Amino acid sequence: MDKTQNNKAWFLVLPVLVIVAFSAIIPLMTVVNYSVNDTFGNNEFFLVGLEWFEEMVTSSRLHEALGRQILFSAIILAIEVPLGIYIALNMPKKGFWASVCLVLMSLPLLIPFNVVGTIWQIFGRVDIGLLGHYLSKIGIDYNYTNDPLDAWITVIVMDVWHWTSLVALLCYAGLQSIPNAYYQAARVDQASRWSVFRYIELPKMAGVLLIAILLRFMDSFMIYTEPFVVTGGGPGNSTTFLSIDLVKMAIGQFDLGPAAAFSLMYFLVILLVSWVFYTVMTNLDKEEGK
Amino acid sequence: MAQITLSKLAHSYFPKPRGEQDFALKEMDHVWQDGGAYALLGSSGCGKTTLLNIISGLLKPSQGRVLFGDRDVTDAETSERNIAQVFQFPVVYDTMTVRDNLAFPLRNRGMDAAYIKARVNQIAAMIGMDAMLDRKARGLTADAKQKISLGRGMVREDVNAILFDEPLTVIDPHMKWELRTQLKQLHREFGHTMIYVTHDQTEALTFADKVVVMYDGRVVQMGTPEDLFERPAHTFVGYFIGSPGMNLLPADIRGDTAYVQGAPVPLGASYAPIAGKSQIGIRPEYAVLTRGDGLPITIRRVEDVGRHRIIRGEVAGTSVNVIAPEGMAVDTTLTHVRFTPDRINVYADDWRVEGGAA
């Protein structure tokens, strides 16, 4: 078959090109530009090569923030994934209560991030917060503005409250797709509750669970708004995660060069992890189709 | 192994059934002999699977009792009943190997490892999967998966019964025949009670010693394939079994003669007067086309199915099928149809009536 050659067709691609350029390429390139330049003001820039990258890679401030970030993501994944699965397993499969559960579960997901932060900021305050007030009343010394551990607990509990539903809902969807015959066969085969989970439910959930973990990892790794509203990164630097540190550096101190280098490396880390997940997921699919 | 008794059993999917129409399974009393090969035959939605799930304990009946031998198991869990069941669509544990799949029911019952190994190999050879034992079950074809399901159903030797819920639906015709033969052989070898649900009469008639025909939540007949063919207890059985099914003609029954719109048809026995709807039923195999003897027939179509020909016609406004043996010439001089008198069954309100001496 002869292909029609008409170069006017390129115009049809133009709108997409323009949108992508303005939404992604140009901003990203601006950041790249900042990361290899320095300035003494007056909008005069000069090239410094990879100096900012070297500084950032060896910066102890960034290492500490990265450490806190990894710890934070690890903790919330370790809590939200098992908890989400557990909730999904115990949700009613159909009927009125299934709908009630679904609505209740999706509520936290619908609240804007800064509102979530504000809710917990007030909820945890020792003077007027419901939680903080009663905790100190029963003799627990809780104050997230002074004590780094309390601050961490508050931020983690908040994230679990906000996002466990996502894991639970995704797993619930996975569970709903299991035909009843599987459970019946398991009963006939005298499978234990654990075997049912291990050999029927978990394999069927594997796909969505992986997506849930990926989403939760990426989101938690980039978390900014909620801890910023609650603790502002404090006390000290104890809850200063990568994004918070980045914003401090870029907007607070106006160190555009280091911040740009920092954000590029940050971006690459997330890209790398997502790629690993993607590879694992496609391999899983391939095995399925074999 | 045990005899299975259903006593006053009925089931409704509604929590508060208001009348008989709400029951998926109408009240029934039946005994399934130990070691019998039964087929549960009926069209979709007649309650076959419901009955099967009640026997296996996956479903609790709304009323009545289920007994295994002398033991009342109505409230017993499936696992306690020691039953094997194979479902319509393959159920395999994807992440396990074929070997682990087959061993799963045995391991769950804490059998000895050496015994499991031997038994799994034996079953694998039987279902023709011994070459694939160490493969993951994920990604196998549907019929391979169903063979694993069948294997898992048969792996336990001490089960009270093995239940099959249309297990060969997803299997291709050639393999179907082979597996059915194997099941039959297995039954002869081990003597398990087997209950086989199907809507395919060939499958039912070749597999079972006793065929149980269900219609609208009721067991309408339980009998040997021969009984079902010669003496269908209900017009549904007559119509459902056979290809094509039994011809049914509305008729007045007077003693040993039936009158189809006034035309006499001699019967093989004498019948008491029938109140309500009366019909005669005759298999196409026992109807013969003649040149004037019997009832007038209008021939609509002749179908050649190889072994014989099926003549589709009309008698007194009702469609009638006749099977003409191979070699018999069918031409326009054949204007009447004669029924073999002692093969005619008489039905009152769809149920068969037994005749007395002629």
C-alpha cells in the first residue's frame, strides 16, 4: 500500500508539542540551566559546570534529609500496606455496609493536603487540640513542637490516616475480582485461612498491590504539604524531608543553583525507583501470559 | 464413603420465601446409593448446582436434612464432610506448581509425604500431566487447568463423594470424551460415589448408572438411561432426553385407545379415565411413516443426520418428529404415521400414568 505523504500533517502534532513544551520541557530545562550556573545578582549568570552537583552529593544536610526521607517512606509503607490489606480483607463484600465502608474509606482521600495538615496541627495541639489536650491530661508527655519523636509519630499517624484507604481500596478491588469458586474450592480442599490468603488472595492482589506500593512510595517520597503545615520541618530539622529542605533552599535561602542540582537528583531517584517497579510489574504480567 | 440421604430438603435464596415459586429447590426426599455414579441432568437454572452445593456443604439448605450414612451433616462445614468437588471453571492455585496443586488437599489433611508423592504421581499419570508436574500452574491452557482441577478432586482416596459441576464445559470435544471415559474408569476402579452435573444428555447418559433429571427445582425422574428413554416420568424428561425429544400429542384417553382430534390411536395398555390435561408421548424412534395406516401427517422437512433421517412433520396441528432408518425411501406417498402401541406413554398433567392390562 502506498503511504500518503503530506507534510502538512506535522501541523496536527503542533498543539501537543506546544503543551508538552510549556508544561514539561521548558520548566525542566530552566531547572537544568540553573543547576549549572551561578549568579551574583543583577540577573547575570555564569557557568559553573557540575560544581553544584558535587556540592550537593557531598552535602551532609542533603544526606540527613535523604536519610529521614527514606526512613519516613519505609515506616509508612510498612504500616499502610499490611493495614490496607487487612482492612480490605475485612470489608463486607456486598450489600449496604459495603457501600458505607467504601464511602467512609474514600473520605480521607478527598480532603486537600493542606487541610489534612491543618486538621492534625490543631488536633495535636496541647492547649486546644482534642488529641494533645487529652493525652497530656492522662499524663502522657506529648508535644510535637518540642519533641522530635512526638513530631515523627504525629506525621506518620497523619499519613496513615490520610492514605491507608488508598491501599485498602485498591486491594479491595483486587479481592472483588476473585470468583467465588476459588473460595469454595479452598473449603473443599480444607485450606487454612492463611493458605487462602497466601495462595488465592495474595496472588490475585499482587498486581494492584504493586501499584499501591508504587503510588504510596512516590507520594511519600515527595511529601511536602502535610508535615510542613504541622511541624514546619521541626523541631530543629527532625521532620525536614527532602521536599521541605528543597523549598527552604530554593525559596527560603534563594540558593537556586544548589536547589536545582538537588531537585534534578531527587527527580532521578524517583524515576529510578519507578522504573524498577515498572520492570517488576511488566515481568509479572509476562509470567501471567506465558 | 457413605450413602447420601436428602430428607425433606428444600432451598430458597430468599431469606423469607413466600411461596413455592420462591424456592430454587422444591422439597425433595432422595437417597443416593454409596458407590453410585449419578448424573444430575437439567437445563440451566433448574437447581442442579444448588443441590450440588447443598450436598457439599457450600450452601446451607433453608429446610430439611442432609445425611451421610447415619450422620446428620446439615450443619457440618464442607471440610468436615470430606467431599471433593470440581467446578465448572478451572480453579487452580496459580503460584503453585502443578505438583503442589495436586498435593494441596492431601497436605492440608496432614498426609504422609511419601504417600503424597506416590499418589500425586499416580493422579498426574491418569490426567496425562506427568510431564508438567514441576511447572507453575499460571499460564497453562484452560483445559490443562481443568485437568488439574479434576486431578485435585480425585487425589483423595477416602472421600465420601466426588461432585462434578459441569466440569467439561471448557474442554475441547476430543479431550472431553477421553476425560469422561477416564472418570468412568476411575469410578469402576475406586467405587467412589460420584455426582456429575451437566446439561448435556450424552454426557449424562454415558457417564452415569443413574440419571437424575431436574426440572424447575424438582427431581422429576431418577432412573437408568433406559428408564428415561422408554418410560419418561414427566413430559420434560421425554422432551429433554433424546434427539429429537419425545413427541407429545394432546389426546383423549378412553380405555386402551387414545383419540387425537377424534382419530383413534391404539395403546399398549388400558388406562383409567384422566381428569385434566391428557397427552400421549411417543419417541420418534417408535414412529413409522406409512401409506395410509395411522394418523395423517404433513411432512415439513427432512434432515439427513448421517446415521438416519429425521422427518419433521405436523399431526393435528402439533409438530411431530419421525426417525426413518437408513435406506428407507421417503417420498410423497407416505402420508400417515403409525405409533408402536406398547411404546406409547400416557401423561396426565405432564406426569406419566401407569396403565393396566389391556
